[in-house]
Amino acid sequence: MGWKETDEQLIRRGELILDPPILKNHRKELETMNNHKRGPHYRTAASHIQLLSAVRYLYGCPTDN
């Protein structure tokens, strides 16, 4: 396998993990999550947390244990 094929595979892998269209629906997702919720509202959408954990995984950031 050549470098070009390897690069293309890595790019496709990144596309699966980091899906920017998810962030476009951030506000709508929060509205849905907070609908009929009692108490403090959610401030972070689940998709945003998934994106941050994907970035953390990709860059090999250590966990706070």
C-alpha cells in the first residue's frame, strides 16, 4: 500500500469521527434535550461531547485520573 492510499484512508477515518455537520444542529439539539426538563437546563449538547471525546482520542490526550 502506498502513501497516497494510506493518507486517503486516514482522511476518511477522520471524516467519520469528526463530522462538522453535527455542530450545525447544536442549538436545535439543546432545545430538544431541554424540552419539558425541570431544573437547570443542559448547556452542552451530547453531539458536542462526542466531538470533544473524538478530538481527545485522536490527539492522544491523557485522561484526568
